[in-house]
Amino acid sequence: MSLLLVTANAQEMSVIKNKNIVIIKKLIEEQSQGRIQKPLALARVIFRECQKHRLDPLLVLAVMERESSFRVKAVSQKGAIGLMQIMPPTGRMIAKSANLFDPLQNTKIGIYYLKILKKRFKQNKILYLTAYNMGPNRLNSLRNEFATLQFRYAKSVLKSHRKFKARQAHLMKYFVAEISH
């Protein structure tokens, strides 16, 4: 689930933490096609915030890919802003004076919001990802009306998540090969 592996000592933990940040950075670079100016800074924020809030960094990357295609200045027709496509009222609720066009602030807010939704929907990925997309109140309203929900958004994010996990596995093999030489 998480990129962090369990090891024997603090030095090994530091190496693995750095390796995981490097892998996240590589995934950002591959997917953003140069649109992210500071991929290492973003990778560090993703790793740190995901550890703090017990989220999978690869799931966050999948949300970013689905929401904005890694475009920092993306604005949706409904007014959602940035990498994680945060609605301004949601941004203000979480961080009173955040610049949603700042990729690091946007990412921190998006990760925190995912944490809130994960808890609210009892860790059901399909539900909390759907709530991220349509809003938790709208999702609950539709569920209460027994509306047929397709969950296309959540399924799309989970498909991206699987892609990132496969790429991560490939990159981990590369790191293991480098270490053993």
C-alpha cells in the first residue's frame, strides 16, 4: 500500500525514504512531460504528507493525473484549480489563505481533503474517490435517492493507480539492481 518498506535500522530507513522520493519524482517527471518545474520538491511534499495522513502516494499521483493531467495552472469549467483540482471553498475550509495555483500548497490541501474523505467514507476507496470528484454531499444525496452510480471517476483513478504501481515495481527493480552492483 505504501511505498515505505520495513527495514532493520534508521540508516536503511533513510535510504529507502530517499529512494521512494526519487521514484515519486521520476513518476512525476514521466507523467508531467516537463510541466512540473520542481518535481523533487513536489515528490517530497507528496511523500511527507502521505506518510502523515496515511495515504498511498501513488493514489495521489493517480488523482493528479485524472484531475489535471499534471497541469499546475489547470482550471476546470466549475472553477476547480491546480494539480489536485481544488474548489476554492474547499481550499479555504482547509487552509484559510492558500494559493491554489501553487503546486505544493495545492497538493497538501488535496492530500488533506482525501484524508478527510477517506475517514468519512470508512476507507472505501470507490466512495471517497467519488466524493473527491463530485463532493461528499452530492454523493450522499445520490446514495440516499438510490440513484445508480457508475463510479467512472473512481475506476479511472484506480486504473491509473495500477499503472503507477506497475511502473514503481519496475523502478524498484532498477534500484535493487543498482544497489547489488
